[in-house]
Amino acid sequence: MDPYRGRFAPSPTGPLHFGSLVAAVGSYLEAKTRGGEWLVRMEDLDPPREQLGAAEAILRTLEACGMEWNGKPMYQSQRAKAYRAALARLEAQGLVYRCACTRREIADSSLSHDGALIYPGTCRNGLAPGKTPRAIRMRVNHELIEFEDAVQGKLSQDLAAEVGDFVLLRADGLYAYQLAVVVDDAEQEITDVVRGADLLDSTPRQIYLQRLLGLRTPRYLHLPAAVNAAGEKLSKQTRAAPVDERDPVPVLAQVMDFLGQAPPAQLGREPLAEFWRWALAHWDAQRIPRQRSLPAP
């Protein structure tokens, strides 16, 4: 087996909050208890959604929480050349096509699966007369993509039926997350992806791209996503409170409880070094709740 290499890949849309700290702590402990490396990658692909200074603030909060990463953080905003090369490889194989559909047109004509829009393939066989290409889409077929998640169990997805041809290059010229994450995981030689279960349904698309690009598929472990009382994922949009850098131990202990590790009641009042001594000694991924989401404390 190759040495373990994990990563934490936040989007710098705001400060680190409880939900993103769950992914940070879970991925960090999996890496460290397996004698591996833990890398940090800023998924700053979408400038309109980003908050000025958020990337630096996230790194500062990780440091305040006592988490050290290996090497320099990677920034997706600096990786356009690599994404362009991957897209060119797919295009050379005839696996992608130009799409002229607007969001409104897609919403009007798409199919629906569990409330999600499925692209109906309008431009799959060429653009209608007078139409101008806007995005580039990945062709998919009815091949069943299956994988075993370390927490969520065996999952399968028929991309054609459940997702449809998905975007790799957006109409605004930005590369899509699905392509970027696959290219970056390969570049950083990531062996294990530990992240929130809100990204679970994206995994088959990423495995599909990995296979077509001849890249290694890492092992996956999807942690329960933290949600508020309304069942919404914690985020800047749902006004999730930032982690208190001055005293991070109480929320770190709450993360351990959220992840099923049953920390002692006094752990949240211990010094930071003592918290990590306990966490590293007692971490057990088998105790993580096998649920896609859980209420945040």
C-alpha cells in the first residue's frame, strides 16, 4: 500500500465554522492515526462566491486549532493550466461536447430525480442553428458506477439516469468542481478522501472522470454533514457561527462527540495539547455515525 495521503479542501466563502471543522478534524485524525500526511487545498474556483481574506482566515483558524499540514497549501485558482490539459485530453477522445443551453432552458426541459435537475441532452448531437456554445459537458452513459464508502457503505449511481451529461467548463469560463477535484487529487497523490456526505453524490462523477483520464481512484470516507434546525447544511448562507480561534477546544470536543467518539465531559475544558493527545489516542472511524447528516450542537 502507498503511504496514506489525505487532504482538507475548504472553499474560502467565509470563516471556518462547525460544519467545515468536522471535515477538517475527521480528515486530520484519519491521516495522523494512519501515520500519513495531511494536505490543505483551497477550492477557490468560484470568485463570485468567495470572501476576501477567507482563505487566510481558514489557515489561521486551523493553526489556532493545533492542526499542522504538510507542504504548502494548493490553490485551485492557480491551476487552470492543469484543468485545461485534462479537458483537452477528454476532448481529443470525443468524450465532451459544447452546450448552448441557458439555465432557464435547462430548468424548463430537464428531468428531475429527487428534486435535482438532470440535463436532458439537448446539445448532445450538435447545437441548434443560431445557437452559441456556452459550456462544455461530459458525455455519460448508463454504466453503473459503484464504490464502497468507509462510513456510508456501498453506493451505486447510473450517471445517465440520475445526473445526465454534466458540466466541466462553465458558461462563465470557470472550470467545474468535478473536473478540478479529480485533477488535484491526482496531482497531490491523494490516497484517501475524507469529507462531508453532502459531496457523496458527486463521487460517482469523479470516479467516472478518474477512469477516463487514467487516474487512480482514492478510497472514500464521507462524514455526516452538520445541519441546522431547519435541516440545512451549515454554511455562510445559513449564518453558521465561525470557530472561536481564542478558545477552540470546546468546539473541537463537540466535533468529536458529533463524530461518535464519545469524548469525556471534561475534554472541552482541557488544554489544546491534551485535547489532541486524547483525540489521537482514541480516534476510531468505525464509531462515526452511518448517516448522511446530523444536527449540529
